[in-house]
Amino acid sequence: MRAPLIIDRSQDAHFMREALALAAQGAALGEVPVGAVLVQNGVIVGCGFNCPITTHDPSAHAEMVAIRAAAHAAVNYRLPGSTLYVTLEPCSMCAGLIVHTRVQRVVYGAREPKAGVVISQGAFFNQAFLNHRVLVEGGVLGEECGALLSAFFKARREQR
């Protein structure tokens, strides 16, 4: 029998602010401003921001970049007990990676009404066929995360 799971939410806003800072770095490069940090035992072990344009890599979403960095540092493709903080609700590609790497918990900021699969376009993590369960918290610093995205797209529209 497994020990009861204890979730510490006291650092959620702190780590989401770290993800927001990364998102701003991506925006400065012309990337859609999404940032992510992966935390284990209260320490950031991987971080990243969206960079598919600058890297010419369609899979270079913030979550992918952060998880790749953490797995590389851990020399392990599994990251049990970790929490992923991401400024935007994950898409299906990132949700699949989250399950495969055994991330324990996902904390996201803003909802993604077009492609988010945590709640907006389905409940991916609740699917019966999955062999790993992911805990989810949404809306952490959601207004700030959403405002960064809105400002980015508004500026992009004005440039056109």
C-alpha cells in the first residue's frame, strides 16, 4: 500500500513566477510567451520557454524543453515526484510527455481554450487508458499568465 500523497501548495506562486519570467524571455525573442519549470524536492531541475520558431523544432514547447532538461540532468527519462509549473494549459503533445515521464503534478496558469487538453478541450489526464495519473491545479497566477499572452498577441496584431 502506498503512503498518502502530501501536496505542498505553498510554493506554487513562487515557481509560477519563475515560469512567467521564462515566458517573458521567450516573448523577447518573438516566441509565444509560455514558460515552464520542473521542480523536484523544492528545487528547479529543468526550465524552458517556447522556442519552436528560433530552434526550428515544432516540439520545442516550454514543457518539452523543461522536461528534456530535467531528464538529461537526472540521467533518467522518468521524473517521479516532480511538479511541472507552466504558464499555459498544456496541449495534447505536452500532456502525453507529462504522462510518459511520470510527472506527479501539473500546475498551470492560464487556460488555453483552443488547444488545452487539461480542461478546455477535454480532460486528457482523466482518461482510463493512461497508466499514470497526474494531479492538476489550474489558474495559479492565471490573470498574469493570460495578460502576458494577451499583450504579446495584441502587439503582434498591431505590427501587422
